[in-house]
Amino acid sequence: MSISEFFHMGGYAVYVWSSYGLAFVVMLAIFIKPVLTRKQIIRELRMKYRQQERQQQDNAQAEN
Amino acid sequence: MKLPAIVHKFSSPRNFYVMSGKLIPWFAWPCLILLVAGLYYGLIEAPADYQQGESYRIIFIHVPSAWMSMMIYMVMAIAGAIGLIWRIKMADIVASASAPIGAAFTFLALVTGSLWGKPMWGAWWVWDARLTSELILLFLYLGFIALQASIEDPRNAARAGAVLALVGVVNIPIIHYSVEWWSTLHQGATITKLDKPSIHISMLIPLLLMAVAFKLYYAASVLMRARSELLKREQNARWVREIVANES
């Protein structure tokens, strides 16, 4: 089987390659989403914790 | 019925987070290897079909996606039931994390089926029992996601979602047996029947490779989703603070 025959898929190239292409895109998206979400959550939580610490320090100073 | 204490211990958020973190690579790497092997055998090694020519190669995506669409639904419903009965938070999180992945596979099964149907049946879509029940499955997933998104309290959202998922389980045997109960344009079972599979070994191998790869893919991605959700829900716990602090 030659390369061009492979891509031609016996005349069904449009159907076969759009099936595989779509599956690739959807599965990649589903896989990457939680990686990005995790990074974002960690970033948000780090800010939140820092703010809390600052507030605690301020309160401690105010009491003194 | 009470669950043994060990179940609660291992399903505690912290344990789940640590253990799943170790498990994910063990699912993800074999998944990648099996995917490459499946694509090689499916697209290059397997011969063309004597009736369908090369177009049949779509089944290596279509059939595993359709199997996953039903399997993930069952996981979602069972996890939902466990959350409902034993109030295990992790089960609720797994149910919610499964829904988008299940919806994605249902969508893929429908679209790849359509892309195969056009050249083979001459129609993108027919209102046949198999296709219609699979479309209902997609709506069940979307309904579950929308319902949970509309309820703010996580415990109430989990409960409502679980009830919806459990009611929708009735659709699963309908999908599976639709090709027997009604005269459908969609073909009958080829692999999942008691008789010998009526598919040649050269086509069965890539199909099974892809099917196992898809299962591992689901396992890895549902755990990744559950872990993110866990960090968000447990953000006031000390162990989450430690993880965030250690993350560069």
C-alpha cells in the first residue's frame, strides 16, 4: 500500500479521516481540560491562602 | 447496610488524591501504547472489508466509543447510587467527573456512526431504535450535567444527579437490545454475543486494542477530573494547603 493510497482510503477518505480527526480532537480536549483546570485552581488557592495569611497578620497587629 | 471502615478510609479525599495521583500514569501510558498499536493494526495491518472497502475502518473508533458511552453511564449511575446510599463524597465526585467524558464518547459514537452511515446506508441519520436510544443517552448525559450545574449546594446537586442517572439506566438495556427487539437498520451485535464473534481476527485485534485503550483513557481522565474537583471542594483542609504550597 502506498502513502497516497493510504490517505485516499479507497475513496472514503473524507469519512474515515474526519472520524479519526474528530475523535483525536475530542479526546485531546477532554484530556487537557483537567490539566488546565488543576493549574488554575492551584493558582487561585495560592492567592486565597496568601490573602488569608495577610489578614491574620493584620488582625494580630491590630490586637497588639 | 454499613460499609467496613476501610472503605471509608480509602475513599477519604486525601487518600483518594494521593492514590489516584500514583495510578494515573499507570493508566495513561499503557493507554497511549495501546492506541498506537490499535491505530497501526486498524489503519495499516487490517485488510479492507470485502463489502465496505476501507470505510469500515471507522468502526475502530465507533464501536469502542459506543461501548464507552454505555459503560461510563453505568459507572456514573452506580457511583451516584453509592453516593446516595452511603454518602461517600468521592463517589459523588466520580459520578460528576464521568458525565462530560461519557457525553464526549456518546457524541463520538453518534457522529462517527453518521460518517459511516452516509456512504454505507446513504443517509447521515435514520430514526432507527439503536440510533434513537443512543441519542437519548446523549440527552441524559447533558441533562445530568445541566441539572448539576443548576444546583449550587454540592450535596443536593449530587443527589439530584444520582436520581436522574439511576432513572436513565433503563435506557442502557434498550440501547443494547434495540437491534434485537426492533428491526433496525443498525446491524446486530458482532462481538458481545454468546456465540463466536462474527468478525475476522485481523479486524478483531485492532478493535479490542482500541477498546482497552479507551477504557484506560477514561480511567486516567476521570481521576484527573476528580482530583481537580477535590482540591476545589476541600480547599479549607490542611492537606490541600500543603499540596498548593509544594506545587511550584
